Amino acid sequence: QVQLVESGGGLVQAGESRRLTCTASGGDFSLYHLAWYRQTPGRQRELVASIRDVGDTAYKDFAKGRFTISRDNAKSAAYLQMNNLRPEDSAVYFCNTLNPPRASWGQGTQVTVSS
């Protein structure tokens, strides 16, 4: 089945930017509605942003105006551009399909925002 790998996280300071990358293999990438999720210890994984196969996007309130989701079907890749990061954005970020059935969750990429 589809395998997903997230990358691009790291330690950043508040106000800085970061771009996350999701690469996929094992499926027809262009057919998927994609999404970025995030999870912090003790909390349920939550949706951050989504992008459908035709390219329309949607964002959770905390991401609006700061985050941008995009995709490159030719590269089987999705991206999350995060600007003006805040400490509360610290989490492990994952990509997956928007709708079930979903691929197996990858390891995610840790984003830590310090003040």
C-alpha cells in the first residue's frame, strides 16, 4: 500500500518559518485528497490542512493565514509551508489521505517552536 514519509521539521524560534515535505510511494498520488495532521503528547491527532485532488484547500482556524498546503503530483509530494510559527504549533506533523481508508501513519516530523 501507500507509504508516506514526512520531513522538514526541526527546532525553530517563534516567528520563523518552516516547510514540511511529504513524499509518497506505492499508489497513484494524483487520486488522493491529502491532509496534514499534527499531534502533541496527551492529545488526539488533529487535522491541520487539506488539499483535494483538484487542488482546492481547507484549513483549520489556527492555520488560516499562516500555513499553506500544496502538492506536486509529478513528484508525489505534498508540502506544508508554515509561517509565523508559535510555540503552540509544536507537534509531530503527519501527512495522510483526508478520507479513509488511510495509509499507515509514518513517523511524522517533529516541529518544536521555542519562544
